Amino acid sequence: MTEDVVTAEADRTLAEVGALMRDHNVGSVVVLEGGRQVAIVTDRDLALAVVADGVDSAEPVGRHATRPLVTGDVQMELEEAAALMVQHRIRRLPVVDGDRLAGIATLDDLAVRAGDLKLAQQMTAEVARAALPEFFFHQRGG
């Protein structure tokens, strides 16, 4: 898990959040409302909204963030986190300690933490297949 999570209030613009991602070299930002985590926006979300859909980059990020926010608990086991990611088809899992945002777990984090290359590859493949089913479908010639 990465403890330094980049956050932004829901009224920040898509452009401002994109700049945060660039400046902090991250692929996601947890969106807050009144200081409380409520959603997440990824670099892919920004690309699809602004580039593919032609949304004005001055729009609030809260309109384009994924809700509800799926979170894990700091006490959960690695396998539980991976199962949540597969179930919800996500590649980033904000981790909370009570009401406090404690960090974010990514596919890379899971792979490194597993310490077992074969298990890490299996977990990463399962989450990636769930998060990107159209990619894997097309790769098999579907």
C-alpha cells in the first residue's frame, strides 16, 4: 500500500486534478467532499472525459469520478484486497483506518507484497481481467 494518497475536493476542475496527477506522478486521485473520501478519478477517467467525450476541462472532477468509492480496511488480508478488486473490477483500492484515508493499494502493490512471483502473477492477472475484460476478450480474438 502507498501511504501518500493524492486527494482533491470534488469542486476542483478536471484540469487541476490532471495537473495533480502529473505533478505527483500518480494515476488516480481520491475525491473528497467536505474532507471525506467519496469517489476516485483515474487518469483513464480524465482521458475518456476530456479527450474522447470532449468534456470541458474546467468542469468539476466530482461529476466524472467513480462512485461509490470502494475501500479496503487496513486490517484486511492481501487476498481479501485482491478479491475486492476483482469483484468491483478496479485496479486501485483506497485503504481506510476507520474514517481516515490511510493509503491506496494498487495491482503493483499486491504483486510486490505477495512475495511469491507465481501468486503475484495470478492475482494481478485476475484483477486485470476483471478490470479490463474487453482488452482480454479482444486479445483472444473475440
